[in-house]
Amino acid sequence: MTQRWRMLGCRGCGSAIVESVLVIAGLPYEREEVDYTQKGPARDRLLALNPLGQVPTVVLPGGKVMSESAAIILHIDETHPAACLLPKVGDPLRSDALRWLIFVVSAIYPTFTYGDEPEKWIGDAGPMLREATHAHRRALWKQLESVTGAPWFLGETRSALDLYIGVMTHWRPRRDWFEAECPKLFAIAKAIDADPRLTTLWAANFD
Ligand SMILES: N[C@@H](CCC(=O)N[C@@H](CS)C(=O)NCC(=O)O)C(=O)O
């Protein structure tokens, strides 16, 4: 029975969010690169663990499979409280953290699910869905910007939300847009870029 985490991830993808949490929590892991857009043995291995074919998908020490980044992070927060991924139970900031964590994964993330390969869902009308999800995503980020604190999303309290912001601002509409339209989110993203614990991980994903 393996004692290490196993991560199925894809360069530049949401797997980097959970990888950054594993690094911060000091949890060693093995990583398999899976380009989920390409049919083949790697994608088959991913589908066998997670029929959605999404990354991150992890195998916990002991063999249990988890997908869904927020669920994985909540699990690590419970089992490794010293990593300070979320405000503790009883801290008034915890409800804010949970609200906006789920907002990111349930409102913003699906705009990529449906907008990245829109032809997969609606064939020839794909470009319309792509533009609609793109516009919706910009509006959602602006909503998040309106409740963003400094220097971190929750103000003085650093959390896993900052890691989502660091990674997801690399994606469309990308950093230049955030700098112009969402300066508080952009500042958090730059601070996350500069975290020395994550230099190697960011280079592997985004350079
Ligand atoms: N709700 C999932 C979303 C994961 C997700 O959509 N990951 C993308 C990569 S960043 C993916 O695997 N996309 C492939 C697909 O949806 O087919 C999470 O929070 O982990």
C-alpha cells in the first residue's frame, strides 16, 4: 500500500492548485502528466479513476481516489491543520472562505468546462457558447474582485483561495486583463507567484 499521494495532473491546469497545497502541507507525491485532450493510455488511466476525465485526480495514501479540487483541499485542511489552508472552525472568516471557495469551483471553473471545447457540447454553435462563457467568466471575476481583500483574498489571513487565484488568473482572460480590470486579484496572483516554496512548481506549470 503506497504511503505517498499520487497526482494525475496536466501542466498549467487546475492540478497545479492542489499540487501547491500538497507542497505547502509538506505532503510528498508522485505525479503523472495526463493530457486529458488526447486519447491514449494516460487518459484511460485517468478515466478509470475519474469518469469525468478531469484533473486534478488524486490517489490518497492507502488507495482511495479523490477528484474535485475543493473536496481535496477541504480533506487536507482537516487532516493537516498546520498547513493553515482555511480559517479554522469558529473563525468568522471560515464562512467567507467556504462561500468563495465553492463559488470559484462551481461558478467560475465550469465556464472553462463548457467554454474551452464548446463544440463538444453544441457542435457548430460552439463559438457562441465560447464567447458567452467567456463574458460570464469576466463578470464572475469582477464579482470576486468586489469582495477581495488585501494583501490576501481574506485580508490578513492567507488561504487556499489565494492559490486558486494564482493559478486561475493564468487562464483566459489572462493576467493582462486582471491587471487592468481586477487589480486586487492581480496583486494576489503576483504575490502567489513570488512564494519561494512554489517556485519550482510554478516553473513546471507556467514557464
Ligand atoms: N470541479 C473540478 C474541475 C476540474 C477541471 O475541470 N479540470 C480541467 C483542467 S484545468 C479538466 O480536467 N478539464 C477536462 C474536462 O473537463 O474534460 C475541480 O475543481 O477539480
